[in-house]
Amino acid sequence: MGLALDTDGSLLVADSSNHAIRRVTMAGAVSTVVGNGEPGFADGSGAAARFFFPIDIVVDGEGTIVVADCNNHRLRKIVGDEVTTLAGSSEAGIADGTGAGARFNKPVCVALDERGRLLVIEGDRVDTLRVVEASLAPPLWMGLVEEAALVLPDEAMLSVLALAQNYGKLVEDCELADVVLVVEGQRFPAHRAVLAAQSEYFRGLFLSGMQEARMELSEPHEVKLGGVSAAAFGVLLRNLYTAELPDGEDSGGAGAAKGVNVGKGCREGGGSGEGQGGVGGKGAAGGMR
């Protein structure tokens, strides 16, 4: 079951078992946005639309909703109460492409980046991050992103790249790590200050009153994380340090999807090591948005 805040402050719920998208207001009033409890596939308005186990949801800065319609192997788009298909088809697969030409295999996680692109993880391909050029508005919590700011002068770009490379070295050099994140038994040494600065999820984790927030500084403290594979988390961790998507520039129009696989991650006691794949995430991923 995925959750997202709408632009009006209400909570949107991907009600997987009821095959519908629900809304919960701050007063606790629950209503159904689209779908009617029957599994299936149909674009349309309100109760006429059909979903088959919608599992995750994201809202852009203008209130457009995107749903990972898991068992329909599609990404669905909701504007008002009108549902359309953004990408994918009834046939599961791995093909990159545009609109119905793209193929997904049970999309389970979806997130937006600062350029309005969708980042997608599939249940049967947790080693791959799919990037969908959806031409959406960045989420409001990211703040306004001027178009000119996305194209930096050469000197500024070089400075940004150098900074990203320096942060990238931290992922591979574990000597200064002050926390060890454990995912599926795999250990990822990391740095709380970097994670807290880059991720509201980790900031909340480390500043809360939980055990993770009271860790001693004398040696790295272990924090076990669930809900994400070790392969996917390795890519997410590197993305938090460097803001890199491993496959370079993306191409294609709205609804165009492509996949990327990845490489290195930090391992305790061994410096850098080979990772096992791509990622995803609720920027990221698996609830760590």
C-alpha cells in the first residue's frame, strides 16, 4: 500500500486489495478517487476506471497523480478523476520505449525527481531502475526549480561534478563511516551527516528518539533496514552521495522508459566492492523518499 501527500494536504492511498485510489482528509474523511473495488484494467473517469493491485503512488507539484498499477504492468496517470495510461501494456516485459511500447514487469515503486522524471522499480527486476520521461512538475517539497538552473555554465558544472566525485569517494572509502546500514544481511558503511542532509527519511531516523538516533560515535552503529533489496539499496546509497543515475543521459519523450544497472558500493573492511545491480528509489526508493 503506497501513500502520498496531495497538493491540498490530504493523504492519497494506493488501496491495493480494493484496487482503488483513496483519499483521507486531515479531518479523517475517507473517499474513493478512482476505481470501485473490482480488479481489472480500464481507463476512464472515477468508478469506471479499473486497477489491478495498485501498489504505489506519487503526486507531482501540480496535483497530477501517478500510480504503479502492479498486476497490470502499467503506470497510470490521474488528472482530476480521469485515468489514462502513461506507459506499459498488459504484456509484462523489459522493453524500453514510449507509452504502450514500453514494458514493465510488476512495477512496485515509483518516485519523482527534480526534473519531473519518474523513477520506477519492478518487483521482478530489483536490480534495475527505470527512468520515465513523464514531463511532470517536480514535487512541491523540492521547491521551485528554474529551467535555467538545470543547465549550468561549464565552470559551475565542473565544480558540481568534482564535488559529486569527492562525495562518491566516501562511498568507497569506509574509514570515516559512523553508521552501518544492513540490508538483507549486506553491510553498507555510511555517514549520518551526508544521509541526513540528502534524505528526509534518514534525517527523521537519526534525529528521532529511536535507538538509531542515540548511537555512540566511538564506532559505527548498525541499523537494519527492510522493504528494499541490497542491490537496489546499493544504487540508492550512491545516488544519495553523488546524485548520479548510472546510465548517463536519458532520452525519449513523455512516457519513455529506460533501465539502468549499476556498480560499486562501500563494504566494511574492504573499501570498494562490486554491487549487484540498480535500484530505485522513493529519492528515492522503497519508502526512503
